[in-house]
Amino acid sequence: MYNALRNFINSKTGSEIDDSEFQFVEAAFTPRVIKKKQFLSHEGSICQYMAFIVKGAMRQYVIDDRGVEHIVRFGIENWWISDRESFSMLTPSKYNIDAFEDTELLVTTKEKITLLKDQSPLFFKMAHVLDENNFIAAQNRIEANISFTAEEKFQQLMKLYPEFVRRFPQNMLASYLGLTPETLSRIRKQMLFR
Amino acid sequence: MYNALRNFINSKTGSEIDDSEFQFVEAAFTPRVIKKKQFLSHEGSICQYMAFIVKGAMRQYVIDDRGVEHIVRFGIENWWISDRESFSMLTPSKYNIDAFEDTELLVTTKEKITLLKDQSPLFFKMAHVLDENNFIAAQNRIEANISFTAEEKFQQLMKLYPEFVRRFPQNMLASYLGLTPETLSRIRKQMLFR
């Protein structure tokens, strides 16, 4: 189980973490299984965990004043999931994080991750690479949100994250893209008949 | 001029950078003035600069296939501006970055910033704090994009960045929010008469 995280650190840093350094990583994480529809974190509570997804699929969503769910993030194998704002600032979260499939996680806490960044230079480097990648991905998603047509949004999702399109149902994909399910359904039909 | 950057580092790190450490920061940055409508970086070129805005106002935007400008980022005093993807990955930028007002910058390059992070622990810490703040701000903006009504989007902008609303014209604010100028104009009128 920890091997997935080890491979992930190696791939993001372009290095090979050795056994003695990886012991610190192992010590900072705890395995956890979350069954489908169960929660990692709830709206109104502090999100105490940062989780690496070994197997499964999760989503992070907010429920608006009209009772509508909006999915801000999906997570599948090799993705991290947490409410970064709540986790870092220790403020109540706006989000729910639940499992869409039975999910195996490696979870850590703020204290452990702070210590680990001092103990493991490669984990520290990985975190920096992820921050950079996240910044770039968020910039691209914001650009798509404000400038793309509905069809362009879906085409970009298929191109960047085809696995999301395979794993999650259409209503969730629509939510993630900020489209109504009806609009996404219409677009996909139009794309089929072109 | 460098004092603005010094104060910024102190405020983000909660520390006081001393003279000897700040000498490394000064050596890594060059003052630059960009007149209104002039460019820091062009679409199709590698964005070679990361800039700290001492005075003035800038915008980062993309022009879509239909010739429409979409503003992904504003920058005013104490903001940083660059195309992070192009700057980090050395790939051609999709964006233009230009001055909306005459602007005074402190600019640095990828090489200098890499060296500086080794030389100055407080600059390094500031960069980490900014990455975290950016992650959180991007998450909130994505949530607004996919879940808020047009009016909620504008209200959030007024709440989070009132200075943007004072400094930039309505058509640019609309672009930043992913609204048409007509929609934003209608909303603002409705808000006045409520």
C-alpha cells in the first residue's frame, strides 16, 4: 500500500527515495479505508486529514444555499485530497469529501506533515512540485471556466482527465464543469453525431 | 522601491528580514517601469519574468479563437504577476501581461529566484506561504465560477478584492468574472435599487 506513495514521490521528484528516508514517510501516514458514500471530512468541521488515494475515487463538493451540490475536485488513484484551506488554517470547512467508490487512503495530519517536511527532503520537494502543478492546473481551470464554451470545457476535461470521464457519472461531470446535466447531455449527443 | 518588497516578505513570513539576508533579495531583482498599455510578456513567447508590483496595475489575459479577451488575473500593489506555467516550464505562454496603469515593478528570472531560495530562508518561506494562499484563492475562485450566480460572483469580488472594483473598468471586471459586460451592468443596477 505504501508502495504507491513511494512510487509517487519518486515520479514527482525524479529521484529514488531510499529506505531510511522513506521510513519517515511511512511513520507519518496511516492506512484508512472509506466505503462508498462514507466521508473523509464534513462541512462545518475542520478538515483534519490530507489523504493520498491508493485505490478508489472521491469527490470534494459544496452544497449551495439552493441545496445544489457543486463538485470542486475529483480524486482517483495517485491524487491527493483535502480541504487545503481548512487543513492549513484550522477553520471550519465549506466542503464535504466523500467516497464515490470504496477507497483506500494513506492519511496524515498537519502536525505530521510539518514534521515530515523537515525529515524528508524528497517529500518536501514533492510537496513543492505539487504546489507548482496545482497552481498551473488551477490557472487553466479558471481560464476554461471564464472563457470556454460548454463544449470546449467538456473537450478539455476529456483531454486532461479522461479517467474522470470514465469513472464518474454525467451529472457529477456536469457539476465539476459548472454545467447543467441537460447541457452536458446535449453536448455529448452533438459530439457523437458530428 | 525595494522597501515595498521587504515589507511584503516581513508581512507574509511574520519575521523581520535582516540587512545581510535582504542583500540577496535586492541582488536578485531589477527595477523596471512599464508604461500603460506596454507589455511585460506576450502570447507565444516564454514568460521570462516574475514581477512584484510596487506601484500600478496590470492584467494577465488570453485572447480566444473568437478574438475575445479573457482576464485570468489582475495585479496591483503587493501582488506578483507572471505566467507561472511558462515561467516554470519554459514553454510559450498563452497569455499577454500588460500594464493598465503606469507600473513600477521589481522583476526577477527563474535562475535568480532558484538561487535566491537557497540564499534566503525568509524569501523561501514567503514563496511557500504564497503557494498556499494561491492554492486556497484558486479553489475559492473555481467554486465561485462553477456554483455562484452572476450577482454572487460580483459580490464576492467586491468583498475579497474591493480595490479591483475601484481600479479596473466594468468591462474588465466582467471579463475576469466570466460575465458579459451587459450582465454585469444589469446586476450592478439591480444592486443599486434594492
